[in-house]
Amino acid sequence: MRPSQFYLFVSSLLTTFPAIAQTAPAADSTGGVGWLWVVLLLVVVGGAVWYFLMRNERSVTSSSGMDRDRVAGSAEYAKGSVKDNVGSVLGDTKLQAEGKLDKAEGRAQNTMGGIKDTLRANSTSDVP
């Protein structure tokens, strides 16, 4: 993202959500943690922007040579495991079912990344 696009994005955020542009903290009964929501919002928006801009990059990470599907699959599996365990502790069957589904999706994505890694390794080792 170019700096001019970034400044345009930030200015549109500030005009859309005037609470973000507020300079003095508002007096509220939460003990002054209203800024935490602003930080959380900015992190989520920044993560979404980064994800949608970086998803068209190469399929392989440059540092480890591991396919992005393996990394994303492992993250999805971990997220599903947390949901499953929290759901079982709280007795929430819906959350537990979502966790099991996320774990299965993560396993499948990780397996797909492993297949891609194997095919990539075999194709580069056959070249003289």
C-alpha cells in the first residue's frame, strides 16, 4: 500500500468513526479502557488489509520453503482445538462442533500444503 493510499484510508476511517478521532478520553464507567477497543479495531482492520493485499503473493514462504497452506492449516487446526476445548469446558456444544469442524479444515489444508511441498521437492530434484 502506497503512503498516499494509507493516509486516504486513515482519513476515511477518522471521518467515518469520529470516536477514533477524539483526542480527549471520554469519561466512562469502564475505568478508561475505551482506548483498548480502538486499538483492537485498528489491529483487526490492519490485519484484514494485510491479508487481502498479501494473499496474491507467492504460494511459498521465502524463509522456510514451506507452503503457506501448511502454515494456514496448522493455524486453523490450533484455532479449532481452542474452540473445541473451550466449548467442552463451558458445555457449549455449538462452539465444540465449530472447533471440530475447524480442526478438520485445518488438517485438510495442512495435508494439501504437504502434498504441494512434496510435489515441489520432487519437481526440483528431477531437474539435472
